[in-house]
Amino acid sequence: MVTFAIRLQEEAGLDVVRDGEWRRGHYINNFLSQIGGFETVRNFNH
């Protein structure tokens, strides 16, 4: 199944093969930007 998914991504011309999952940082940033009213005060690294 993984090989198939990678092949599909390569055939689609994607430069980076990925698993398709949103990481927490990407999800939260997108969520907060959609509802608005939040400001980044410092970077958070876990």
C-alpha cells in the first residue's frame, strides 16, 4: 500500500513524498488563522 501511495505522488509530480497527515503545528496554525483574533507571541517547539 505504501509503495502504491508513493507511486501516485510521484506520478502527480509532487516534489516531496509525504504521508498526508497534518502535523499539530500545521493544523493549529490553519485553525487559528481561520477563526482569527490570535497573534503569535513566540515560537513553540516541542
